[in-house]
Amino acid sequence: MKLSNLSKSNTLLETICDFLNYECGLKVTEAIIDEVLKYIKKNYFLDQLPYNDLINYLKKNLINSVLINETYFFRNPEQLDAIIDYYNKFLKNKKLKILSFGCSSGEECYSLAIKFFLENIDNYEIVGIDIDNEALEIAKKGEYTENSFRNNVMLLKNFFKRINDKYVIKDIYKKNITFLNINLLKENALKYFDKHHFDVILINNVLIYLDEKAISIILKQLNNLLSKQGILLTTKEESFLIEKAHIFKKDPYNDIIYKKILFEDILQKEFRELYYIKAENDEQDANKIYEISNKYKNETIEKLREYIKITQNKNEVLAISYRIFEKTLNAEDLKNFINLLINENYYHEAHKWLKTYLMIINPTEKDLNDYIKLCIKTKNYDDLIPILKKKIELYNNKKDILLLKTILGHINEQ
Ligand SMILES: C[S@@+](CC[C@H](N)C(=O)[O-])C[C@H]1O[C@@H](n2cnc3c(N)ncnc32)[C@H](O)[C@@H]1O
């Protein structure tokens, strides 16, 4: 049946597709419709069930039948190498915490455990999450058929026991793994784990089946679970979906690795030309300026302007310029003083005066931009938000709206 022919009158088919989308975030493709039609044919009595009974039945039975559980051992060997590399570089001697999201029947988790064994790493914890209960039952038992091995048959001998026609993973590879049935579309992950709990998150062959809304919800949840310096790994096919969410960035050294975009990254990205400067000495420097400026207390403005021309001392220039402003109380002179402060990296001091400046003038777009840049340099996020709001109110610039949304989003998440 073609998606475009999906008849409105076929209410059972529609109900089931809606249920799948609501419950699992599944994109309703033709392949899914085919699966659902097969399912309806097999379970012909569904038509007769009252709505609530139907939904309960689907919750118990449908998800396991329709979701694609395809997986096998050592499916992404380059990811395993990247994790070992990351561990050796950044986490040596610490406990490595890994989440496999959409772990299906557990092959990905056991591949990790085997790899760690081969690399002599034993201080780790792996959590596998899936919404498919039946797949998770297989994972917990660790019982597999040859189909899970593909071209990795050498694994069979060393890490599995043969029991009848099954290959059962040895207990030592099970001991640090937990499998959980959690639906992250419906439940807050922070109910189960601490914020930033995991060092590594794997999300392989899951996003391709989901619609945009579900992807966004899940990636936000995973972003909350990933540690600040943690890594997220995915397949090549899914990487563009990760990038589209704008909350993870590609690692510049290894393009199968993603990292969280941190609050400060966003600010740096938006204002690439700026950099952070330590401002600890600011106050001391400010005192110096006022001290020097006392020397010029009684001079006339003309005299002060003359002095500026001849002195080579930057603090003196600042001090005189401050005196000029004090005598004229004129916006132009204050702006000049502020620019000098910025040029000399006295950001906190500049910040204080910019605030005054904005009160005495009708700020132009450039004035507000200067102030925003300064808030970023001084990491004054309390002032940054109201000033962005003010700028949006006056100039309604899309870039500012986006920046404000991102900042607010990040503040909520951190
Ligand atoms: C194709 S398997 C991938 C298994 C493994 N990650 C791999 O790459 O080999 C996809 C798994 O994602 C699970 N899945 C799909 N949507 C999910 C969701 N919203 N939450 C958790 N698991 C989900 C499915 O149940 C299925 O077991």
C-alpha cells in the first residue's frame, strides 16, 4: 500500500500508525505501513476491540513486532577504537560510564564489554536502553544465534558458551551491564540518572526511524545525560540528524565523535572575534585610574584635552578621559572613555560605564552590540539577557532572537 493511498476510512490502520508515532516517535513510512498491515492481518480481532483495550493490547504487543531490531556484534569497530582512545586520553583510572541508546538485543553492549576485556579495562559501567521488551529479554539472557555474529565468528569460541543451538555470553562480560526499558519520549531521563552521568553515549541506527519531533526530544535528553567533556557516537547515516539539532558539535580531530555544545561555545561561535580575558585585575586598575585622575581635578577641559595628546601613559589617558567626561557629562566623552577602557581590556570597568551610557542616551544598535559583546567578555550573563531582550524589542533581529533562545535553552539545561 502506498503512503499516499492511506485511506482515511481505514481507521484501524490510522489508529495504529498514530499510536506508533505517539508512543515511539516512529516516522510512518511505507515500510512501517506494510508492517502494520501484516500485523492487522495476523491479529484480525483487533477491529473488534474497544479503543482502550486496543491501545493496551498494542502497548504490550505491537512495538516488539514493528520496531527494527537489526543488530550484530562488533557492528561499529571504529567506534570501539574511538572509545578506547578517549578513555586512555581523558579518563584513565576513572570509571567509564557508557550508555547504548536503542541497544536492542544487547550485541552493542556486549561488544563493548569484550573490547574492554581485550584492552584490560575493567572499571566501567554500561547501560543499555530500549523500548522493545522482547529485545531486552534476549539482551538480559545474552543468548544469541549465529545471525548475531556475521563475519565475527572467531568471537564465538572465546566469549560464548555453546548451549544447544544458542551461543550464550559468558557471565564475566555481563557483570557491568544493565538493560533498562525506558521510553525517553515520555519519561524524563533525569528520573533515572544524574545529570551529565555518562562519558560516552552511543546512538546507532535509531534516529533514522524517528520523526523530527522525536529526534529532538531524545537528543535533548541525551544531551542532559552526557558529561560536559563526554562524547556521543553515531552512524554516518545519522550524523546529519545530530548536526541538525544544534546541541552537539563534531570533534575537530575525529569526525565520528560528537561533543556537547556548551553555553560558552555558543557565545564564542556567535562572537568568534572575541575571546575571554581574565578580569581579576580590573578593580585594581580602576582604582589606579581614579587615583591618577585626582591629579587633574582642577584642570579645565581644554587643558585636559591637551594633556591627552602629550602623555604616553595609557592609564593616564584613561584617567584624563574620565575627568573630561565628569566635567562635560556628555555622552560622546563617556563613549570615548569606554572605548579606551575596552582597548585596554578593562572590561568590568567598561561594563559599568556602558550601563550608565545606555541610561543617558537612546541606544543605537551598535551601542547595544557593544554592550552585548562586553557582557560576553565579562561573562555577565545576568545583564546579557535583558539587554538582548531590549535589542530584540527595538530591532527585532532574527540572529538575536536565536541567540536569546539558545542561551535560555542552555541555562535551563545546565
Ligand atoms: C536497529 S536497532 C539498533 C541496535 C544497535 N544500536 C545497533 O546499531 O546495532 C534500533 C533499536 O532502537 C530501538 N528504538 C527505536 N525507537 C526507540 C525509542 N524511542 N526509544 C528507545 N529505543 C528505541 C528499537 O526498539 C531497536 O531495538
